[in-house]
Amino acid sequence: MEQEILCGTVAAVVFQNQENGYTVLRLKSQDGELVTVVGTIPMTVAGERLSITGHWTSHASYGRQFEAELLERLMPESTGEILAYLSSRAVKGIGEKTAQRIVTAFGEKSLDVIENEPEKLAQVPGISASKAREISESFRRQVGMRRLIEFLSAHRLPAELAMRLYRSYGELAVEALQDDPYMLTQPYFGADFPVVDAFALELEVAADDERRVEAGILFELTFNQNNGHTFIPKNKLTAATAALLGLDEDVIDDGIRRLSDVDRLVTDTVAGLEACYVPELYEAETYIADRILEMATNPPDAPEKLDAYLAEIQADADIRYAGKQLEAIRAAAENRILIVTGGPGTGKTTTMAGILQLFDKMKLTTQLAAPTGRAAKRLSECTGRDASTIHRLLEAQYDPETGIMCFFHDEDVPLRLDAMVVDETSMVDVLLMQSLLRALPKRCRLILVGDPDQLPSVGPGNLFSDLIRSGAATTVRLTEIFRQAQESLIVMNAHAVNHGQLPDLSVKNKDFFFMKRRTAESVVQTIQELCVQRLPKNMGIEPGDIQVLSPTRKNEAGTRNLNRQLQAVLNPESPGKKEKKYGDFLFREGDRVMQIRNNYDILWKKLDGLGSGAGIFNGDIGKITAIDHQEETVTVVFDDREAIYDFAMLSELELAYAMTVHKSQGSEYRAVILTAWSGSRYLLTRSVLYTAITRAKDLLIVVGNEEVVAAMVNNDRQTRRYSGLKLRLQQGSEA
């Protein structure tokens, strides 16, 4: 899009997000035209003069708008502009009447007097000497922010950094940036390393400057957390950073030593490798190992009436547990920590119910939890008891001053529990497990339930698998597929895939069937028909109970295109539905959407008006109920909670008619439609196929190419994750 420069005076600020600076304003251009401008323009007020570089766009409801990309602030010059600026209450202590008196007294020199000669302000009626100093300090803050934003804009750095920079460094922010531009890569600021590196090189920072080397090392370490690693072998870290920065490996090794000396990086030996950790992951891994070993070696006293309790539980439920189920329930009474694993149809839910009934008889206060909201909801439905996400249970909080997420409950404020049962533990990463363990009382029991053959956690570590393979904690594996489950082709095909066998794609009259399609277009068209017509009309399954899954986001059968195509038929455009275009998505009232990252600041309230809180988390599914263009907000209902998003926050939402298999972890849907089409071999794997199959409760339909299904079964590629937890647990057990 062709860029233009638009100059003018701010006539009015329609909307402004105080946290990230997203603004909608009316600008009176030099030609006298009143123009709507949108973009990141923090702390702007009426009366300011702006020079904005950007491009024209067309809004569905508000027509032609100018979208700001770069910004230069020009102080108001005429007495009229100065009066409008001061009257806007941009400067603390100045309202309309005081502004009029100041401008009457000093005219076009008013701003210079406020900034540089505040003592003269005391000559104005109603302004004392102390108030004059207060006004001057407020104005200088405005000037400092303005200069900071101009500096960021000139170097093509995100303007939203200005808020946090000014909060940290005040009027010295520009000097702080010039002194160490790489501070922007710290988690609190969260700027991308390539952007910061380009900025630093513009400032003529030397390529081998120690600050650049250290920032590059930490970037590589932090970046690899996204691949699930808790540490990186030193030789690999050195080579990757040297390639990133274009420097010799000796220079990188020196940087690693410096970071280690000041505790910004931790080195340790793991399985003969020299391992490099960021401190928080090293602390998490070692804490988990120590706490698990402590729990495993200090079992509780089993109740004297254990056998009688087990008999009563079976009699009350009119059930006879299988051998492994009974072993797991008994082990829950005899161990401080217990792991229960098994695939679909092996009775994990029944076993959990038995453990809960046993704990009731033992008069233990027990809490159920899961990593995601959907998993917690399913756990609650399966057990008939309240279940919470781990984040909500620990009362997640976000500290805006440090940019760090923390939890209210820890060693100092532990949960009041005797026992904790966590489902879908394969989704839990080491940082979350550390936080959970810190919040458990010393004598608390911990039951971890899950399927280790599903995809590992999105976050760092290989926690559940490491715990099982270490042998440090008592583990009961449920292997028997019960008769009722054997009648389900979903269950039997899941186990077949897990053992490297092809699923049965020939059956058409059960709960799992395959629809062969030879083109991507026919795959998409078939999925549309299934969601809109065939499943609702022929099987009574409403679209809201259907979840489309794909291994990939890309290509025609990926989630990006599928969401657009499904939106077109499930929630089409109509005169009564408001819309908002944001990034790759067009959001519409009635759309199914998903939160794609943890946000601890989003406020919500219960629909029944009986409660409120904060925090919407990665994977939460909701429905857009309202879009308000005047207030620049989108209202989303998540189950029984309603949350309001500013337009600037819409990057945290995606359409959710289709989602990746990874995003579906921990959920169960009445009907699942899975695409089997082209994609990266890193995504078309056995574990992805297994996880997708196990998301379906009543019906699974695979649409696509049977050769892709076969390739996924045969691709047992396990992405290696560098983790030291298993070894630490094994070494601790042997000590």
C-alpha cells in the first residue's frame, strides 16, 4: 500500500488503550479536512500537532481511515492550538479555566514557560508555587514521552515499547536505550531480537560488543524454549549464536562465561553434555526433581481400613474394578505421589472416580485440576465434581511493573488441600509444574493422570514422560481395553495407530469412518457439507458440537483457510451482524473464537452476575456476542463468563471453527472431522494422528487421502527435547 504523510492537529481522541497506546482520533489536516486516524499513538491529546506516515484503508462501518505507521509529534504553536492542548487535561493540574489564564498571560510562549520557567506560572491567579512545580513536572513527562516516541518511530521500533520504557527510565529512557539497546530483549519489554539488533547496529554498536553477544546468546536460549527444550548443549548454543551474529565461536564462549559469572545463565552437566539453561528453567527442573523425590520417599500411612474402604466403594458403585484399576486406587492411599497412565478405553476416568471416593472415605480435602479450561470442564463433567484450571487454582497474577506472571499461592500461601488430582498431565510443562508443587502443602498427596502417547506440552520440558521413564514415582499403567470400549472403532483405531498399525478405514456404519477425496477443494467442500448439512440433518449433531481439526495451519486444508471457508457457511455475512477486520481474520458477531495466549489481565464477569475475575487462557473457546465500533470493543462469552476485548487486543483471538491438533489437546468433542492432506512431515506424525483420534467422543470422520493417513502412522518421529529431569530423578533415586 502506498504510503503518505498526513499533517494536522488532533481535534478529538475517540478511543485510547492506555496499556498499548492503540488510538482512534480525529485529525484536522492542513487542508482543513477532518480525518479519522487509527494506530499506535500513545498519550495523544487534543491540540497536538502530528506528522503521520501511513496509508489509507476502508472500514466496513466508518469508511475511509488513515492507518498510522510512523509518527512525529510537533508541539502546538498558535495560541488556539496551545489553548486546545492545555484544555484537554493532558497536563496534570491544568483544566479549561487554568489553561485560559495561562494562555492569556503568556500567549505563544506558554509551553516554554511551563517547561523551563515554572516559577512564572505562580503569577497566574489560582496557581501556587507548589502547583506550578507540579504542572511543570507533568508537562516535562509529556515532553519526555513525546521525544521517546519520536525516537522509537525514527528507528522503526514498536511505539508500544514507549509505555514500559518511560515507566522504567522516565526522562532518561532515550539515554538508556542509547547506552544499551539490547535491554529491549529482556522479557519485560519483549522486543524481537532481529528488530533490536538492527536498531543497535544503526547506533553503530560493534558487531562483537559484549552486550550484543550476551543478548544473542540469551535470545537463542529463550527461542529454543518454544521447541520444548529446557536446556541447550553448549556446543550447539555456541554454534547457533555464532551463526546468528556472524561471529567466531570463541567470542560466543566468552559471552557464555560472562553470563554464567553473573547468574544470567546456568551451566550444568547432563548425561555427559555441558548444558546451558536460563536460570528459571534450571530452577524449575531442579525444584521438581527435589520435590518429587521428597514425596516419593516419604509415603503417608495407609488407612487401617483400606481393604474395607475398597470393598465399600465397589459395593456403593455396583462395580468390580479390574486388577490394574484396583492397584491404582490402593496405590493412591499408600503413596504421596502416584502416576496413572493409559490410553482410551482403559478406564482412567473410572479409576479417578474410585480414587476420589476413597479420599472421601479417608476424609481428605481433594481438588481436581487440569492444564486448560476445556480439560477442566471435561474433568468436571466426567467426575461430577468441581475442577479448575491450574492457573485459576493458583490464582495467576500479572505484574505490570515487571512484566512477569506470578501466582498468589506458593510456599508462603499454600493451598488448603490434602490431595490434588491433575488430569491431562502430558500438557503440563516444567514451569507450571514447579508452580503447582510450590503451592502444595508438604503432606499433600498428588495424583497425576494422563496419556504419555499424546503430544507433549507446548511449553518447555518433557515432564510427564520424564516422570514415568525415571521410575522415581509409583506408576500404574492401565492396559486393558474394556468390553464396551472395544465396540468403539474410535478406541480400537487409536490403539492400532499407537502400535504402528493402520486404522480400519473401510467401515462406514460405526463411529469412525473415512471419506476419500482427491483434491484440496473437495476436502474443504466436503467438510463444509458435513458441518452445515449432513451431520446436523442425518445424525442430529449440531455445528456447535463439531470440531474440525487439521495437523497444519497452512495450505488449503489447513486451519487458516478452513476457518474462512467454514465461517462463510456457518456464520455468513448478513446486514444484522457487525464485523471487524483484524490481521488475517474477519471477526463477525456469532463467530466461534479461541484465545491463543495466556492473558492474566482480561477482566470477565459471570453471566448470572454472581462473580467476576481476571484471566482468559490459551485454548479457551468462546463466541462473539457483540462488536461495538463506537467503543472499539468485542464481547466474547466463554461458557458462563463474558469478557470484553479492545480492538487492539484482537491479535489474541483466532477463529475456532477449525483448529490444529496441537490446540485441541485436553479437549473432547462429540464429533471430530480430521483433514488428511499434505503438510510438513514434522506435523504428519503418528502422535498427531493418535491425539486427533482420541479427541472424538461419539464420531470421528477423516476426510482426505488414505496415503496421508498411512504416512502418519509410519512416521513415528519423536522430536527430541533436551531435558535433564529424568536423569536428575534417576540419580536422586539411586543416591
